[in-house]
Amino acid sequence: MRVIVTGATGNVGTAVLEQLSGTGTVDSIVGVARRKPEHTRAGVEWVAADIRSADLVSLFRGADAVVDLAWVFQPTRRPGDTWRTNVGGTGRVLAAVAAAGVPALVHASSVAAYSPATGDEPVDEGWPTEGWPGASYAVEKAYVERLLDLFEYEHPDCRLVRMRPAFTFQRASAAQQRRLFAGPLLPDRLVRPGLLPLLPYPRGLRFQALHSADAGRAYTSAVLSDARGAFNIAAEPVLDRAELARLLGVRTVEVPPWPVRTALAGAWHLRLVPATPGLFDAMMQLPIMDTTRARTELGWQPRVSATDALREFLEGLRERRGGDTPPLAPDAGGVARHREFTSGVGGRDPVDDRLCDSDPSG
């Protein structure tokens, strides 16, 4: 079986390669990324290709399945750039899958594609996927869901799977996710258990998470099965105020969301953080996902709890850990780029030339 993975060097991509390599069924794995890693990975053929411009039809021809993880998060200040990759590039992937006659496509959607929900009643895969209009990431994920609807209608012979994972963490993704979401000014003491005297916590904030290895196992199960349709992927428990207080060993005080949002907006406009205030708004509105379908139809069970996945990520932050691919490298961006970010010289984001090769959040 020949499987091609786009965005293969990122947080989820490296985990998917690891899991595919451990199967006895997949004997040919092609890892596609804009920048080939310097190291080799057993059983993986690396191909440097940009989904915005490469000849994807020739690349996909002869594949039994394509796992599409290619996505960029930055530059958030130029949403047209991310749209061209995330929406335009995904459209080219879909067209190439159809033209090359690939029989199966597993695409990385996200919990961010879902419409806002009130309350904590878990939603299944039938919940509307209109995203949150104030966050480019959510808008792009929701728009791609419409592209997938059209592809599914026009190409019923291609088995299409949409994976909708929660926030996805591992130790090796710490440096990348710090650059993309928190920026270079995040104090280490903020992620050291017991060192914060008090943590203001936005009222109503709760989210789901899973370990990257468990995400890789879910994608691999989707490739090897006959499953179609959408699958919610998340581990337990839901991460809320009480769970995060235990994890960080800190006392929390509940505050309204607006002061946190205001502080984040000010920091973003001053170029102190790369994550937009709209992303915070979207996070406050996310539904809790019901993962029953993945557990029953894919036979998938997370092996790492959401708390342990986040704990491993925080340990990676404290240790300044990263991975051995360009997007995950701990030194990607460099000191000069950090200075540019804090000063705003040139009006650019510090990661413009270090765009992630797969969705860093899952």
C-alpha cells in the first residue's frame, strides 16, 4: 500500500509517519513538505513540494491514499497569504486527488471548523461547520469543509475522511507552538507548576486536547479502514479551570473574558504575541466534541489523557524542546526574527519564512 502524506514534517505529520511506518500493510510512504528535513526516516521517501504550485497530479498518481495535513497558521497579519495556502492549496490537493484517481483521501479538518455552541453538551459530527467568523483559522477550516462537501458530491468513488481533532500536543511540538501562538516573550515561570501565585482564568474557557501520537494512530486507522465521513478526535478529560489548576499547581481566580481579550488584543497590536484576539474569541466558543464515532467505527482509543498530553507539552516549553524537522526545530526563526517581532520592523511576522508545514494545533 502506498500512502502520501502532505505536511509531513509538522506536529501531526511526524506522528502520522511514525504510526504508518509501524503497520505491516503500508509498504511505501511519501512525506511531502515545502522543506525536506536533513535527516532520513526509515521507510519514508521525502519529497519537497509546495501544494500551491507543485505538480501534485504526478506526485499522487499510483497512491492508494493521500493524507492531507498541509496548512499554515502564520502570517496572521496577512490573512490573504494563509488563505492562498490553506484554501487555494487544499483546492489544488483535491483536484489532484481526483485527476490522479486516488481511491482514498484523509483530510485534516479541526474542532475550529465547528459553529459556536453554548453549554457543555457534547456535539457529534453532524454539528454545523460554519466556524467563528472573527478568526481566519476558523473561517478557513469552515470554508475547506465546503470544498470537501463539493468534492464528496462530485467524486463519490473516492473515499473521503474528515478528521476533526482537538488541540494536539507533544513535547517535540513545544518550540513550534510557542512561536506560533505565544511568541518569544512567554516567561518560563508561567508554565512551571507551583511558581505562579495566582492565575486569572477567563470564565467559561474549556477545551479538549490529545497527544500527537494518538492523532497519528487515528489517521492511520482511517487510512487502513473503509471508513468515510467525519470523525471527532479528542482525549479525556475536558480541560477546564479545575483541571488546569491541578496541572499547574496554582490557585485560580475566575475573571470575565473581556479583560483577557483586551490584553491580548493590545499585545497583538503591539506585536508582542502572534495569536490574534479573534483566535481567543473562537476558543471561547468551541463546542465539546463527542468522540463515540471514532471509538466505535475506527476502533480508536486515546492512550494518553488530555492532561498528560498538555503536561508533556508544558515540559517541552520549559526545556525548550523541539523536533528534528524544519517546522519543529527549536531554533527556527532565530534571535533576529524575535527582535523583529517585538519591534515590528518591516511590518512582518517573525515566522513568515518559517510557516508550519502542517496544522500545529491539530
